[in-house]
Amino acid sequence: MNSDPAQLADRPRERLWRLGAPSLTAPELIAIVLGTGDAQRDATEVAVQLLLPANGAIRRLAARPPGELLLTHGVGRAKAARLLAAFEIANRIAREERPAVPRISEPADVVKLVGGRLRDLQVEEFHLLALDTRSRVLRDVLVTRGLLDSSLVHPREVFRAAISEAAAGIILVHNHPSGDPTPSAEDRAVTRQLVAAGQLLDLPVYDHVIVAGDRFVSFATAGLL
């Protein structure tokens, strides 16, 4: 049995508790529902196979005939039943009344959306807002918690959720517990790295907003992007 702490931390359930469910990819979410894999593959690998006929989309997987779930090796009736139950829960949530999707037109909109949760934290949290083509927020994803460092805020973690959500662009947000929103050298270095990665992926970084108490700094407004 592999007990490497780094690999254990990368398992879906550990990632969920460490970073929150929104940070997980579609295969990782499906893997948690499955619980286990089979003799040859772990649950995430089985989930990847399940999603292949659906082109990686959970919505398309949920729309396929229930019996097709059983065609994937490693998925029996019990696991298929858990998946079908999860899909139905999602359907019922979707039918419930939902508030209007927030739309970002300026940095102050970002602060209105997440500032209340970030301004008084005693540790730094780094979030990304995944936006659609109309600048509506698809997801608010906690990427990491703790000191902001380029080795911790890796482009893979930042863009994983944005790509799975088919985002048109992203906004980066983090807080400064010190109360001073002035970007540090590390803030600037991390932002440059992520902007460059976004250009390679054709997934632009529209802004990076730093929240500190009742003040904030927008990289876009300050001409720092």
C-alpha cells in the first residue's frame, strides 16, 4: 500500500477536505461517488473511463441510459445506483429556485462577491472565479489556503477547475491578513506566472484582486497585469 504523504494528499477525498469540493475535477467527483475502483484501476481511473463516452461531461453522463453505466468495467449495480442517485439529487437541486448568477463588470463586484468572506481571515486564501463569456461567475474555487507562494499556487491547480467548467476567463482573488492590500513581490511573481499560463491555454486572467480589510487592489486597474 502506498503511504507517500504527497500522493495521499492528492487523492480525491483528501483534496476535497483540504481545498473544497469545487476544486475537484469531474473524474475526481465521480470517483468519490464510486468509492472504489477494481483490481486493475483505482476509482479515479474508472471514473475517467465512465466519462469517455460523455466527452468528459457529467451532464452528458447523467443523460445516458442507466444500463450503460454497467458497461464500464469496475461499475456494478451498487456503484451505478450511487451514481444515479447523485444525478437525481443534482436534478432536484437544479429545479429549485436559484438566485441570479453574479456578473462581474468591475473590481468592486469581485469584492462584493467574496470580500465579506476574505476580509477578516487570519490566513491567506487564494481563490479563482471562473467566468463565462458574459462575465457571469460559474464557480468560486478555493485553490489554496495559507501563505501565498509560487510553489503552492501552481498553474495546474488554478486552471484545473476553470478548464473543467469551460470558463471563458478567470479572475484571481486572495486576501492579505495584514490589512494592507499592496501587492508583494510574491503576489506579482505568482500573477505573472498565471497570466503566462493562461495565455498558453487561451484562458485569460482578467484581473487579480487583493482584499485586505475594507480596502482592495485590482491588478487590472493598477496596470499590473
